[in-house]
Amino acid sequence: MSLNPNGFIDRNKMTAGNRPKKNKMKKDIHPEYKEVVFHDLSSDYKFLTRSCAATTETTEFEGATYPVYKVEVSSQSHPFYTGKNVLLDTTGRVDKFNKRYAKS
């Protein structure tokens, strides 16, 4: 093994033959990583991706059956991504508050 001036192992100068063995991942402790259809309930939009999300229901998507995970908001329905932000009338609310709680 090659040590640097501080006395530590210099990993840059190690060769494949003298590298320490890496620990392998433990078996049967990781969640199942599978293809899942996410269904946006507010816009009725579905998309396929891979996920570890636990699901109990299935759905047909593009000719195959996949587990489905139902969500209420996705990029297809969120106001930030759709550009349909609701503008609040803040000046009217401030005037209404001042009128209601003005000192008499």
C-alpha cells in the first residue's frame, strides 16, 4: 500500500490488486424499484416512470398493465407550472381590514 506524507492511504496511487475490498449491498433490505404509472386526479393525466412507491391498484397504460399511484397535483395541474396563477386582490383586502378595525 502507498501512504501519503501524512501517513494515510493514498488511493490515487493504489492499483487494482492492492485496493481494499468494497462491501457489497445487503440482500433483501431494499424496496422494489419498478415501473409505476402516476395518475394526476385533478387533470386526469397519466405518466409512466420508475418508483419505489407502494401501490395496491393497477391500470392499463399504453397497452400494458402497471401499478398505479394516484396524486392530486402534478406538473400538469400545479398553478406554478401551468401559468394559471390566481392573483389575489390584496389591496381590497387591506382596505377592508382597515375599515373593519379602524379606531373610532
